[in-house]
Amino acid sequence: MADSLAPFTSAHIEAVARVLGDTNDGLTGPEIGFILRDAEIPDVDSTNTKWKRLYSALASIQNEKCIGNYLIMFVNRAMAPVRYTNTPALFELRRQRLNAVLLLSGYQVREDGKVSRASAAQTLTEALQRANRLSAALSARGVHPDVLQFCRAELLQENYFHAVFEATKSIAAKVRTLSGLDGDGADLVQRAFGFGKADAPTLAINSLRSETDRGEQRGFVSLLVGLFGCVRNPLAHHAKVEWTMTEQDALDILTLSSLVHRKLDKAERRQTAPP
């Protein structure tokens, strides 16, 4: 990025400064001072709070030089992977937060910590979605749109607990819509897909003509009952602080929910639902 870059707005500089100077997850004061010296950026407000100190330094050098290169230079140094060999999760956290800001200007922090040009996000929502690793991973997997529709807000807030909860609720909602039945959880699944005494489920995911087809139907019932029992019910009865939901767990469960939705899309109504 040797060319002269267009200056960033003060709002963009402030947003970057707030990420890298965050009280809890930002650079330390000494780290800010070291990187400023290394980038030959005057530390014009060294006694102020971290983010204000960083904002003053970056805004002052940009106003003097009339180019945006110094902000990029600082971010490149701050995000050098060697700084994070013992804290990889912190690297990803800062990278994600920086990208939510930089994508609005047509830049991004790559996995190697370097800033590169990118197609500019047109809206805040787009920037957040592209910066959010879980959203990006789900999009790359082609996750069913009904999953994303039910948990989009939670994903943007990195709220994995409630994102998974909303996704599992979306399955029950679709089963009710398709079957005309009320209820929830395992009882709803059994009534909608189970053979029961009449040996004729309300919904079928295949023709049910062969024993293999009927076995698949029974397996789908077990899958749904297990999903509700293992995920949805515990989430419904525990506070978020009592149930650890990692990003990888969320990705796996949301992907499974996507598979269920695709099966439901092919389900056919076999009989009129009982009152």
C-alpha cells in the first residue's frame, strides 16, 4: 500500500481508535506508545485516555500529511500476528471489530494481519455481517435462509446462545406451519412425523413406500427430538451465564438446523391434522 491513500473521516479514525484503545480488549498504553514511535507518528496527546490518545495521534498526522496511510500503517503494526502468538482469540476479536469499521471504507484486515482493499460495505448491517466470522462461515456453507432470518440480530451481536435458541425455535415454527398442529418440542415432532397408531404421519419427508423410507422418517423424528432435547430445551431453561456456547458449537448446531430446514422444505402433508 505504497500509494497515497485518501484520508479517512474523523468518525472512521475515532472508531478505529476505540477498537484498538478499548479499555478491556485494546492495546496497552505502552504498546500504543511503541507502535506510534515505530510508525513515526507523533504522540501528541500522551496523557489522555488510550483511545483519545490514539485518535489525536492519527488525526493529527493525517491532517498534516493529508493522506490516510498512517492509520493503515498503525493497524498493520498493531495486528502483526507475532504479537498474538499467546492470544489468538484476541487477534480474531480485534480483527473482527476493526473490519466492521474498515469495510465501510473499502478496506479489511486479512488473516495475516495486513490491511488490504476490499469492496466497500454499503450499510452498517452489511459491514457487521461480513466482519462477523460466524455469519461469514454460515454464508460460506450456504446455511438455509430461515435459520439466518430467525437469528440474524443475535449473530451480529455475537450472541451465540440466543442465536442457537432462535434457530431451534424456527424449526418448531416451521413444523407447526406445515402440519397445522400446535404444541412444541418432542410432542409436536411425534404428532407431526411419528407413525403412531394410525401408521400415517401428518408430514412425511419422503414417499414412505419402502421400509428404507419409513426408516429415514423415523430417523428424522429421532434427530428432531434429540435436537430439541439436547439443545433447545436446555437453552430455554438456563440463563445465558449458566450455559457456555462457543462459536464452534454454534456453527455446528446452526448447520444442523439448516439441514433440518432443508428436509422440512421437502416434507409433504399426508393427512389432515387432528384438531
